[in-house]
Amino acid sequence: MNGERDRAIDTVRAVAIAGVVLGHWLVTGLVLGPGGGLDQASPLRALPSFAPVTWVLQTLGLFFFAGGYAAARSRRPLPRRLARLAVPVAGFGALWTLVLLVAAAAGVPGVTLDTVGTLVVSPLWFLLPFVALLSLTGPLRRLAPAAAVPAVAVVGLADAGFGALPLTVLAAWSVPYTLGVALATGRLSGRRAGIALLAGGALAMAVLVRWLDYPASAVGVPGEGRSNLSPPSLFTVALAAAQVGAALLVRPWLDRRPTPAAVALLNRAAMPVYLWHQSALIAVVAGMAWLTAGAPVPGLHTAPDGLGWVGARVLWFPVFATVLAAACAIFPVPGGRADTTRRPTGQVRAAGVRGVR
């Protein structure tokens, strides 16, 4: 396998990206108010039984897991990898700043500007812990997977009211990231590890929800006082562990199969897809509001208050995807895919001694 890409990790990353995109498109309701403004709402408020769907679509743990694996395998210098993140994000931010300024000058309602600004900026929060973890990949090579244990303790203390937000966010996402580093360096593999992570994570989720009163939803629900994602809680860490365990169990099967075209495409376009997926949703919602002269369109501008709204929203997914594909074509990110090339374990460990390459 030396010199070949890790098909399983490429698939995990594609699943993670697809989960984030579809999850956001599904739970981001935008209600058209009497004054023409757009306000945010969530179908999870009206459909609490849909909480298990968020366990499948909240895939940020897999994203950090694949990121840790790729970082541990990468031969690119750290500044170059950071530049590959910073350049497209800076361009994205500059363009949206201009759009919002023009919209404000044109008299767009303030509630719409606030909603759009929140939707555009909120997906970018992951960059801060991700960049920090990229910078820590060298030490994590030597400490993984043991470094995950104190990280879980930090998150537990934060849930008990003894944490600081930046440290909690970094600690929570360092767990799947560290597991990815451990896999890349040969310290995490095999069916036994996959079963332990899947079973342990699922059991922890059940205990936290059933007996410790954690929310069942993996994402925040407007109006609820507590969220598992902001900041990430022990439930989020347990979900990430379960997802990583499942990925380890299916990894041998994925490695034997050819890489689907959709997986290759999502890996090549990971950054633009992540940056622009909420913008595609906003463009369709705003565009249809303009075309219909403010008449609410089911699944776009109506209240997410039941299964009918969910069905209508899903029917809009192909339109969102088309607009997203156009945005990715207009604003591509150069530099190719993350490095998941398989090298012998000894070579990777030697690289860890020399530092990030």
C-alpha cells in the first residue's frame, strides 16, 4: 500500500463533509416574517424525536479524525498548510463583508442581516481549534492516543462548570484528532479498537442522556438552555468516539473497494464545499423570496413545524447542491487534497521525531 492513498480515510472525510452540509441544510430553517425579514428557526424544536438524525449528520468528529490522520501523514511544511486554509477563508470573508455592506446600504432588514451574518460566520469556528491542532501535530505524534484521556477530563470539568470556552473547544476536538494521529502512526488499529470505541461511545451517550440530563440532540436547538455543540460537551466527545469506532470497523472493507467518484470529488473540493454550503442555502432562500415578491415558499420561508416542512426542504436539496457546485467552480481552492498517502509506520514515526513535515 506504500504510495497509495488511504481509500478509507478519503471516504471518512467525504462522509464527514456530506454530513455537515446535509445537516446544516436540514436544520437551518429561515422564516420569512411580516416585514420581509428572515429569521432562523430549527425543525428540531417541533420534532424532538428527530434527535437521532443529528447523531448521523453531526460528523465533525469524523472531520477532525480524518484531519489528524492527514496531518500526521503530510510532508508539507506547516506554514504552507496553514496558508491553504487562510487564503480561501480570507477571500470568503472579504466577499461576504462586501455583500453585507451593500445589502445594509440597500435597506435590507436588520434581522435578515443578522441571520445571514450568523449563518455565514458560524461554520468558520472550526478553523481555530483545527489550526491549533495542526500546530500541535508534532507533540501529538509522540503522545497519541494517550493524550485523549486528559482532554476528556478537561471537557468533563467544563460540563461541571469549571472550564474556559477556548480550552474546552480545543480539548473536545483534540480527542478525534488525536485518534486520527494514532491511526496514522500505527498506534490505533484493528477490530478490537473499533468495537471498544463504538460501544464505549454509544454507552456513554446513553448514560449522559438517560441519567445525567444531557440533551439528546447532537446540535443546539433554539430556545433550549443547553447545547451539546456550543461548547462541545462529553456527549459530543462520546459521539465522535462512536463514529471513529464505526469508521475503524468498516475501514478494511472500504480499503478493498475502488474509490467512488463522489468521494474523490468531495475530497478535492472539501474546503470550498465547507465554506460555501451555507451561502448556497442563503442564495436560494433569498433568491426565491425576491422572485415570489415575499410570498413564503414551503421548505424555504415557512416555519419548520413538522414533517411536511422536512419533506419540502429535502426537495430543495438538489437546488442547493447545484448552486453550491457553481460556487465551488467559481471559487476553487488550489493545492489538491489533504495528504492521506500511506507510508510505512516506521517512516511516519521517524517523521514525528523530526517534526511536522
